[in-house]
Amino acid sequence: MSGIYIHIPFCKKACHYCNFHFSTQTKYLHEFTESLLKEIELQHKYLNGKIETLYFGGGTPSLLSKDALRSIFSTIKNTFDLSHDLEFTLEANPDDLTANQAQDWLELGINRLSIGIQSFQPHSLAWMNRAHNVQQAHQAIANAKAAGFSNISADLIYGTPQLSDQDLAEDLQILLKYGIPHISCYALTVEEKTALHKMIQKKSLQDVDTAQQARQFELIVETLDNAGWEHYEISNFSKPNCRSKHNSNYWNGIPYLGLGPAAHSYNIHSRQWNIANNQLYFQSIKNNTVPFELETLETVTRFNEYMMISLRQMEGFSLDKIKTQFGEKFEAHVKIIATNFELKQQVQKTAMGYCLTKEAKFFADGIASDFFWMEAKIN
């Protein structure tokens, strides 16, 4: 089984914190769609076997017209072997998620929505420069449910300077009352070259407080744990059996094809990424060439990525998998590091290997980096 990710590089408005590739020049949506249809055909040999997941991300995929979505999905169906129980996700902004749009998407075959709520607090939405308001956030969820969507995910952003613990607790309770099965919670990160980074440098906006973020992360974990949810990945929570199949496959090293400007593809042995420039992408596709860079994944790189991704998941890493895929030297190295972290009560044993303790999850990426091996350590 494999997955397909389609990057829609357009937005109505630029959020202050976003560093994903996008453009507000939505007049090029039609040219993008035509180029994408051609890229699908050019990349038809990249994956083998059935396609289990299809994910439209961005950017703002909900900007695509019904006709554009129909054309893209039809070309995908005619080019790849889709599973009969395909998970088909569309990321949607609340201001696009009207009752008619929701019905159209369901009729097209989309069966999962990821809604970019981010917050139900007006001051928080204004601070982030989001295109929607609080009323639209509530209405989007209502419209999705009324249309018949049951597999719904909502995004929240925490750790913004003006978001109080009480605000965050209220946001979580609202989503729990709506009964949606999946929530993604992301700590605000200040990325270089974003409007947020520039404003913080100029002291026109307050910088993030890591202590506040750690406290709010604990609030999220405790609230959703008490509600019976699985904290199955550092930023992702779900009711039992409601995990994101697409993202779970990505974290577990399942191959996927990325289509569109800036989209990444992975086939275990290598990773490639398309050029992050819409006009150059259009021009190259017209010449029957997919404009990408390629990285061959050496053993060290694959091992380090496995440690990073596995420690972000509730199951942790498998010692048998490390021994089989990377070798006994890697296994021995991991056991030594794990023992040290176990003494600090930051990892705990599982039936397969080790996972992070609840208290250590906020520091997952830092802990994972201590397991990394450099090339010199292997020889």
C-alpha cells in the first residue's frame, strides 16, 4: 500500500506564521490544475501496488473548484490502482466550508476533512492573520457534519503569546462537544522568512514563551487523555480507531508520491522534492519534465529518520526492526542510549523496544537527536 499527497500552493491570505510554499495569486489556479493533471501522468510509474490514501494539502485545497477536484481525482483513478477503502482527505479552511461545498466534496468521493480551525478565540485568529472568523469556524464543523462527514479532524495552534490556558481549555472543550474524532495540536513555531519572524525581530510582536508552550502541551495531553483519546503522535490525538491513515503511513515509512510545487516523494531508497516555484513548475511540466531534486537515503540517514519519527509515536521504536533494517551496531548503540534515558524516566520499555514517557513527550525531538549516529560512528 502507498499514498499520494497533492500540494495546492495557493491561499487567499498569508498567515503570519506559515512557512509552507504558497501564493496568493489565485488567478493561476487553472494553470496549476492543468499542470498537475500532466504531472500525474508523468509520475505514473513512481509507485507500485494499490494506493491506500489520497491527501490534498497546502496551501488551501478548499480553494479548488468542484470541476478541478473532479478532474484531478478522475485522472488519479485512471492512472493508479486505488484501494476500495481509500482514505481521501481534503484540508479545508472554515471560510470555504459552506453547506454546498461540503455536499459537493462528499459526492466527489472525499471521505475525510481536515479543518484549519486553529482557534475559536477572535484575538488569536486576528494575531495569526487567519482569513476566517470564529462564527465561520463553528459553522464549518456544523456544515461538514450536516453533509454526512463523520471522519473529521480539526487543527489547533497553541503557545501563541496572547492565548491563555483558559482560552486553550475552552477550544478543546468546544471540539470535544462537537464529537469530532481527531484533533491535531501544533505548538507555534517561529520560522525564518515568515512575517511573524520579522515582526518579532522588530519587537512589534511578543516572542513565544517555551514555558507557556510546555504548560499548554500538558493541558492538551491531560484533557484529551481524560476524554479517552489516544495520543498516538506528538501533535496528533484521536478517538480509538480514528487515526489519520495517511499520516500514520508516512510516519511508518510507507512510500508516497508528492504532486505539485514543493511536494515531497519517498520510496524508501530515496526522497525527492519538486521545485518550490509555481511558474518554473508550470514551465517544466509543459516541457514534459517533472522539476525535482533527488536525495539517495544512506543507512545513517534512514536510521536517524526512523528514530526521529518513531519516538514521536506512542508505540516508540522496535529493537528488532533496528537490528533487521540497520544492523547490530545500531541496535547496540540504541540500547545504551535507551538505558540512560530510562534512568532519567524519559523512556520506558515496551514489548518491542522503547517509547517516550508521558512527561518526556514535549521534548521528543531533542531526545530523538541523542539517538542519532553520525557516519564516523559506524565505521
